[in-house]
Amino acid sequence: MNKQPWKWSVEIEELENRHYVRVIEDSAVSIKSFGSQADAKAFANRERARLGLDTPLKK
């Protein structure tokens, strides 16, 4: 399924030693904070799989 990125995406950003995962699901945005990049990446990849997005995050 080809989903529009502004409606369906998962992103990781780092700010002040915290890692934030932004999940955009059918235009609804949710953000979860993590203390480690590994935890954020694992959560983001699970969310990408759940949403049926093609590639895991490498960041």
C-alpha cells in the first residue's frame, strides 16, 4: 500500500539528550519520548511494521 507521508509516517528526533518518536497515523500525530536511541529505534520500527510502512528506520 502506498501511503502519503504527511498522513502516515514514523520519525525519530533527538532533543536535549532525549529521543522522540513521532507517529503520524491517518493524519493524527502522537509523540513518545525515550531515554535511549536504541529504545526509540525499536519502538519506531515496531510502529512502522504495525502501520505497514515499507522500510525500517536506520537512524
